Amino acid sequence: MKRLHTLDYLRGAIALGIMSYHYAVWTNGVFTADTFMGRLGIYGVGIFYLLSGLTLHFVYYDKTEISFRALGNFLKKRFLRLLPLLGLVTLISLVLYKKEFEVPDLFLNLSGLFGFVRWDVYFATGAWSIGNEFVFYAFFPFFMIFAKNYRALLILLSVVLFSLYLYYAFYALDSQVELSNQWRIYTNPLNQVFIFMAGFLTGVFLKDREIGNTISLALILIGLVIFIFYPASGNVVSLVTGPARLAFTLSCLLICIGFYKLDYTLPGVLHHPLIFLGDTSFSIYLLHPIVYRLCGDFLIYVKGFYPKFPTQYWQIGAMAVTLLVSYLVYEYFEKFFMKFGRSK
């Protein structure tokens, strides 16, 4: 199957951006809503959701029949794609951060089921979004069935999920309360599933439409302008409530559509690094908090013997270690389970 390398470009860039955002926050403190990094920290995951829905449509829509066997194969592939590394990182996080836990919560995390019942109880940094992703997989077969056979039901489901999306943006989340104090509400999968569906609908309605590179680049530019210049300030809760939620979601959607329909291959000096980042994005996303912590502990250890050890570049070194470890994990861990998932 033809690969959409332009989506790999975007996926790789966002993975690098989220890692940079977290490293900067953990080193220098939080960003406010008027900063690019503050916005990326919130909507980077949203772009991943859009890409997930769009990619699943691209991979499965034309070649997958509607049957229990096809559903079983889909779930097998997706669980083996995400669950092994999520489980490994969960166990490492429990040991590294000495976290207390209840056995049922550990089971839910290791099985990926926590997104359905206790989505805010997770042990690996950022794992809440993976729990959401498993919930989206439960919706995906309905998206497929309705899109292929019952377009009226697809529209009805879109309206229902969009209404939930509006409910969280305008009613459930309080724009006067810091987002960290409303984290359980924000990370509810029902607050996020419409974004995933928007990616799927992009594939449904735009798959066979030729847009051209000029319009694709214009969509990317418009999306970036909205993303960077839309007026929002203060706590990042202002980015996910009220009209701002609609504006930033639209900006992310325009960017994804632009990359989706863009027919262009970057020069090798940019193409290969972005493809690498796209391939290893899942490892980068889950492993970078662990590498940051270990590199920080190593820095403290070294400075105990050599107080004048220069620390200004250690963050760059931690990023380099993250990329190396992510490559190794992708090549020798993720690929093993991906191959197993493709087996009959």
C-alpha cells in the first residue's frame, strides 16, 4: 500500500515538538496560553488523534470487509501495536517513580482498559492519551460500518459526538479554573473522540478529491496562522474552552488536511529524519519522560563528583539519548509485536 509520507512528516514533527515541550516545562516551568509551546503542549495530542483517525481510514477502509473476523484482526493489530510498549513503560514508571498503586488499576493499565473506566488513573506520563486511543478503537468499527452502508447514521453519530465535544468546551470545563484542577474532565475520552472522528471523516470525504499543492500549502499556512495568533492568554484552560476550542481544533484540522493532500517529497536531508521521527513517534512519546528522569539523575550523580560539570547542554543530550533509545525500542521491540500482529 502506498504510504502517506507527508503524514509521517507531520507525525514526526509533532513527536519532536511534544518531547521538546515537556523537556522545557520540566526544566523551566509551565507555558501560558499565549505561547506557541503552551498551545503545542495541549494540541499536539489532538493532532495525533486526527492523524490516527485519518491513518486508520487510509489503511482499512478500502481493503477491509465488515465481519467479525475483520474486527478481530483489527483489534489484534492495534492492541499489539500499542499495548506491549505501554505495559513496559507502565512497569518501568512504577519502579522509577516508586508509585503506589492498586492491583485493579495496574491491571487496567496493563490491559489498556483504563480508558473505559478510570482514564485519569495511569502510571506512565502521557498514557492517558493511549487509554483514550483504545476507546476510539471501540468506536472505529461503527465508523466503518456507517460510512460504508449507512451514511445517515454516520452523520447522526457525528452530530452526537460533536455535541459532546461542545458540551465539554462550553459547559463541563470551567474557563476560570486551571486545567490541572479539571484534568479528569478534560481527559475523558468522550471529550476527545470527536477529534479522532474528524480525522476519519477527512478520509471519507477527501480521499478521492484532488486539491493540489498550492491549496494544500495554503491550508497549512492558514492553520498555522490561527494556531499561532488566535487571541488566548493565561492558563491553558483558555485553549480548550469556549470558541477557542473550536478555533484551535479547526487549525489542527486544516494543518492535517494540508499535509494529507500535499503531494511532495522533501529533500533527503529532511525527508529521512522526519520519516525516522514518524516511525519512532510512539516510542518517543512514551519513553521521553523516563529518559529525562534518568538523565537528570545521572547529571546529579556526575555533579556530585565534578560540581563544575557544564549543565547547559544536558537537555540536548537527553533528547539525543531519547531518540537513540526510541530507535532501538522501535526496531527490536515494537517491530516484533507489529510483525506478530500481522501474522495470520
